Amino acid sequence: MRAQLSTVLADQQWDAPKPGTWKPPQPSTDGLPPVISKIDTTDKVVFLTIDDGYTYDAEFVNLVRREKVPILTFLTSRYIRGEGQYFWAMRNAGSQMENHTVSHPDMKTLSPEMQKKEICDSQEAITKQYGRRPEIFRPPFGSYNTATRQVAKECGIKSILVWTAEFYNGTTGPGVGFNGFARGDGAGKGFKPGDIILMHYRTGLAGQFQTMLGWIRQQGFRPAAVQNYLPKSLGGNAPG
């Protein structure tokens, strides 16, 4: 069934950035996967990323498909068990699956060997289930160290993507209350071009996502596919 679905339902094609409107992130000088928190662009675009995967909202899949909104899923691979088909539906609605470890630990608290197991085992599980090996990693809680970057490279990761702002959908954020929005870079309120926005798979995600889309459009922005703004050398689709 998965083989049939993958041939019938082609991957979504998202708009590439216009020449002259952005600067691709650069490789790190130490040869390890760079840590990217925003995209340098003059376009009023933001990038929606959704983490974890422990709740499953069928209406959210329908919403993403209907609205044709590019998102990137950072999947904690233990949630594949029992709910793997849900993320197949998400994949076919247009969300690429990237790496968010096996069990969502604070990576800085683990030995290099345990960090490598978390990343590499997740790589294998996602590749086996969805037919594509992740090349972008997001550390749980945004917590990482040099060992994280080193073992991520050994597991085939090309870049580490964090975020500039978070929508605390379905939960309470520090200083912003329930379903609050907060920037993490000290750059005031609202959206900035190139923001990478963090959300989570939580109960009520479809309604929360509609709220986020409303805020984005009210401020004159649009969602774009972050992988189209990353060069191939960093795990994206752009030249370079």
C-alpha cells in the first residue's frame, strides 16, 4: 500500500525564492552541520515547522492539503509505532519528515554515544518508514553541544534547524499565556522576514494552525518551504 501511495501521490512542489531576495545559509567553518535559526531574505515569508508527533488530528491533514501550506515536520521517531500511517498522510499532504531524535531527550545531558544512538536510530526509522533519509536535525528543546553536531554529521545530517519564534499552541508559554506567540531573539513582536516558527503536534492543532495562518496573513506574510531556501549541501533543495 505504501508503494502504491508513493507513486500515486507525488510530492508537493513549493515555490522557490526569487533571485536576489535571499542569501543562502553558509556552511560552518569547522566542517560540522551549521545551526540555522532564520533565513536571510527580504521577502515577507515565514517558515512553519512542527515538532514531536504524539497527537493525531485528521482535520489538520485536510487543512494542510486544502490550504496548500508548506510545513516541515521534525518527527520523534518513537511515535511512528502505531501512528505511522498518519505521518504518511502528512507527508503526502506536503510535509517532509526530518529528524527530532528517537525519544526527545535533552541532548546536552547525554554522552556522545547516546546522542549518536538517538540521531542515527531515528534516521533509520524514518528512512525505513517514509523512503527518504532525513538531512536536517532539530534538537529537542533547542539544546545541543559540539558533540551533538559531530555525531549528527556522522549520522548523515547536513544542518541543524532551530527557530526564531514559537507559537505555544495548546500550551502556555512564558510571559505569553495559553496559545501565546513569542519571539526568542529579542526582536520585538510579530513576524520578521525569514522567521522559522516552532509549533507542536498537540490536541486541537487544526484550529491552532488556522489561527497562526490568520496572524501570518494579517501581517502581510505568507508561509514558504524552508527546504527551498537551504542549499543541497545543507539538506535543502536550492543549488549549492
